[in-house]
Amino acid sequence: MRRYILIGLLLSLTLGNTSHAQTIIVGSKNFTENYLLSEIAAQLLEAKGFDVERRQGLNGTKISYEALQNGAIAVYPEYSGTITEVILAQPGLDDIETIRTALAARELRFLAPLGFNNTYALAVTEAFSRDKGVRRISDLRATPNLRAAMAHEFLNRADGWPGLKQRYGLQQTTRGIEHGLSYGAINGGEIDLTAAYSTDGEVLRSGLVLLEDDLNYFPRYLAGYLANNLLPADATDVLQTLAGRIDNTRMQALNLQALDPDVSIADVAAGFLREEGLVTADYQSATFLPQLLRNTQRHLKLTATALLLAIVFGVGIAISVHRHRGLSNAFLYVTGLLQTVPSIALLALMIPLAGVGQTPAIIALFLYSLLPIARSTVTAMHAIPPGYRQMAAAMAMTRTQELRYVLLPLAMPHVLAGIRTAAVICIGTATLAAFIGAGGLGDPIVTGLALNDSRLILQGAIPAAGLAIITELFFGVIERWLVVPHMRNMSQPQ
């Protein structure tokens, strides 16, 4: 009876923690404009008395949409063309009311457009345009050997490069690049052509030429907020007050302002809301040190939780199966197979199962940490000379006593080496968890990539490296505690 009471209490606590009746989770994709529109929505809701949680920097449309469908976020900025081409897969839709009707079948809502059309465009430098006589996309047929690099999502979207290439009969070979880095590449002369958003501030700052879409390939990309039923009616009314307030010129100016390394996206959003008279109080953005502490704390939570789970399961299973060569080899094969899955792909695969945020990140980090721990443990147990087991049997030790007093002390240096390796891998891989809204030290790195801001990238990369060093020192202390002196050098690399 006590067991059922305990289970009931745990379930009630879990349900209570996931209800978030008045907390609205606002998401964004990982490029400047989406960050900015997300922050505008978040600050406006906060000014109207709502509790808001931010999960910004989600890696592309697929992940953002999955997060919305799974209830991991309540609203994020989206574009009508992306909705029709990618989410609904109905390219013929163009009228907003028709789009809303199609979304209603999925229990989603597209709020009133903000007033601008951020269409895709191909961009070249002014010098390239002048020297090659390229002003329209059709003109690219005469330059099949130019160097092109475009955002990975654009290279694979139905309304992206494949269809554009077919429509215009283009022969160029393209490669993928992070969108925020493409501008630095084209300005530095490393590439000749890239895909841009028409309202990007970097287009204005770099003086790039947007090629005319003379065959009208791209649909309209009217910006607005895409929401699910977790967004309350009164919060919806608040966001609807933003309708029609941002035209193309205003959005491009805001994006350009957000590229200033001395101005944060939160400050740009706050300035816009004040100018529009939607808020009156000054917005107090978080300073560097509190942000660093918060990001480090969350990063430690992600890595420590995943690592502890990997230790429990990795060491436990390895010890259980090490006597059976077939089982131990099968266990190592499975953990090795998991290690071959690209980290960002594994994180994305977790979303349908666990949504976005810390839970899928911890699961993915746990799976990545298993191999070094399991392999080191199995290898250490197999390497113990048979004489030690015979000695334990001669002393009439039980299996538990043999494990505790003979096998584990002998295996401990190698087991700790595997755990140390897993810990460093976990700390590095956890930075990618920011792409699915898990936060941590990956947040400033992802934002820095979106804004092409090396200072932001270093704000995440340097603490992560420092955390890895501290972890090495910590396990050195653990080794001195658990391993007898004459065996400590066994865990050190030769």
C-alpha cells in the first residue's frame, strides 16, 4: 500500500511540475532575426505580467516545429512561406486565412503578420555583381564555376536550393555553411555566392547585392508568431498588438542594430518596444557574471546527471556481463554504434520522444558517455590475471566479496580513466545541447554563431574548456582517494 501511495505522490509532483499554468515558453530558431522577434515577444509578455521562459536558438524549422507540436514551447516566430513549404508541405497555399485553416487541423495558430516579408534571396558582393554582370538569378547561368556556400537548411528545403536550381537551370555546386558565418566568408572572398534573408542586417552592413528573383520562384515569407494551444487567449491578444508594426526597412534596421557587439538582442528588443509605446519601464538585461553562473550551473547539471547515469549503467552492465564474452562484446557493439551517430542528429532524434530542453539533452549525453566507461570497465575486468580469481576462490569468497575486494580494486584505475574520458566528452558535447533549448555554456556559442560574434562564442568556449580542466583535476583527487598508490599510474596515458 505504501508503494502505491509513493507512486501516486511522485506522479502528482511530476504532473504539477509540467503544468506551468502561467509560464509561457517562447522559442526561436538560431538566426539573428528569429532571436530578436522571440525576445520582443518575451519582453512584451513579461511587461504584461506573464511569466516567460526562453528556449532560443533551436536548430532550424524542423526542431522548432517539433518543439511546438510536443508542447515544449508555446510560440515562436515563423514565416508563411516556411509554413506552407516545410511544415504543411502544401506549396500552393498563399492566403493567410487558408494557411490558418490548414494549421487549425494540427491545433496550431498563425497570429497576425508583423508587417514584413523576409524572403529568401541569393547574395553576391557588389564587386562580383559588377565584374560578372550578375544582377538577376538567371544571370548565374553564365558563371557555373563560382564558389557557393549556403545554410544547410536552405540546401535541403523544398523551397530552397534544389527547386531553385531546377527552376533556373543552374549548374553550380554548393556546400553547406552556418548561416551566420556565410557573410564573413563572402566578405572575405572565400565564396562568391550565398543564400540570404532579404531583411538581414548583414546585407545592409556589407553592401551585398540581392539578386532579382526574375522567375518569381520564392513564395512570400510573411513573418508572424506560430503558436499552439498552450498560449493563453490573453497572451495571444498581447502578441496581436505587434501586428503590422514592422515593415521591411524597420526589420532590417533592427537586425543591423543587433549585430553591434556592444548592444545585446535584449536591448534592441527593449528599444523597439519603448519606441512603439508598448512598454514604459526600462528592461534590465542580465549582466555577464549572472549569465555565466547560470549557464555554468545548467551545463554542470546536464553533464553531471548524464555522467552519473552512464557510470551506474555502464559500470553496472559491464560488470554483470564481463564473464560472458558474447554478452560483453554485444554490449560494447551497441554502445559503439551509438557513438557513431552525429551528436546533433542524436539530439534531434530525442525531440519526438522527450521534447526539447534538458531531458533529451541528458538522454543523448548519457548515451554518448556509455562507450568509454563500458569499454574501460570490460577491458579492465578481462585483463585481470586468472590467478587473482583463483586466489579469491581458494579463500572461499562469494562473488560479491570477490568483486568488492579483488576485482574492482584491480580494475579501478582503468575504470576511472574511462569515466574521465566520458566526462570530458560530455562537457564538450553538452555545448550542442543549446540547439534543442537545453541551455548551458552552448547558449552564448550558438548565439555567437548566429550573430557572427567571436566574443560571444568565447564566452561559452573558454568556460567550457575551463570546466574540462577542473573536471580532470577533480578526478585526480578521486583517484587518490579510491586507488592505492602503486596502481595510480595505470590510469595515466603512457
